Amino acid sequence: MTTQSKLLHQQHKAHYNWAEGFKKSLPVAMGYLPAGIAFGVLAQVAGIPIWATIMLSVVLYAGAAQYACLPMLSAGLPIGNIATNIAAINLRHVFYGMPLLHSLPQNKIAKTYCLFALTDETFSMMTSLPQESRRSLILPISLFNQSWWVLASAIGVMIGSTLSDMVPHLDFALVCLFAILAYEQFQSIKRYFPIGIAIVALLIASLFTSNWLLLVAIFICMLMILARGFWVQRGTKGDAHEQ
């Protein structure tokens, strides 16, 4: 192998900061632990087997979707219906990978896992980090965040319904965590457009539905983002032609 080839190999060789990734995952753990425990408790109350509860956290790994799965699984709905509902809930994740494409690992397995594990909280944390440190942290943060969730789910299953009676509404901790991460992200990038479209989309969606409020609001957000991107691109092309 030539010297130039060695240098290129070293540049593409992954270097992950596991210690820093663990530290960065701790704030997420503070929200994932109570929310994951609540999921495990609810799964146990719904009669979902322990192995199935753990597998949901390993294979599905999506807080809102996992909560939505419980009544559908306990009701014995067909797998096609469950998959359709889960796909609709997780539709927003399709757009999460776009801002982080250049930060994903070179290794195909690691890249696939990071895309799979890109939850709301992981996305918010990654986009608030400096660009130069994202590649070394995306895999450790993704792995540690899911580990906290799986651990919490297992604890919830073992505790059973006892904790649910003692501390109700544990799952609300996940909402609080996401609100804090969203605020920190805003402090980092100082952009008002995402907050503005979220508020407008929620207000518009509330005029049409209450049962599908989140799904409709997300769809409206997607349309507004695409419209803004088209408008900006059109304006850029217009300026280029004038020059």
C-alpha cells in the first residue's frame, strides 16, 4: 500500500469518541429511563410477553410508535394494520437523515444502524453539535441512547404495574425531554423558521382533526418545508440569471 493510499485509508477510518458520546447521552437517559420504564409497565399490563417488549425496544425503537403498538397488539390486529400505523407515525424520520448525511459513518453497517436509531432526541442532539464533531459522536450517541431505552423497558417489565400506581404519567417525561432539547437546539442555531412552521401547522391541523392531530400537523410541516425549499431555490436561480 502506497503512502497516499495509507493516508486516505486513515482519513476514512472511523474514530469514535465513546467517552464523550456517553456523556452526551446522559441528558437523554434522564428522559428515556422514566419513559422507557413506563412503556415496560404498560406492556406488562397489556399482557405483552417480556421477550416481545424487549424486542420492540430493540427492533422498533420509537417511543410514540411503541406506545401506539400496545393497544393494537393486545387487540390482536393484523400485522399489516399495525405496520401501516407505525409507518405513518414514523414518517417524519425520513427527513431526519438529510441534514446528517455527511456526518454518517463510512462503514455500511454503522451507517444503516445510525439511520435506524435516529430518533427525535438523537436528531436534536446531533444537530446542536458542531459540524466537525458529529461523525465521531453519531454512532456512540445513537448506541448509548438506545441502550438506555432498552434498559428502561426491561426495568419497567420487571417492576410491573406497581410503579404505574405510585407515579402516574411517567411517559410525559419524554415530552419534557424533547422540549428541552428543542430549546437547546434553538439556542445553538438561532433559527425561527422551524418553530414558526410547527406552531402554524399545529393550529391549522387543530381546525380539522383531534384524533389525528400529530400526523396532520407533521404532513402540513412537510408541505411548508418543501414549499419554502422550492421558493428559495427559485429565488437563487433568479438571482443567478440576473447576474
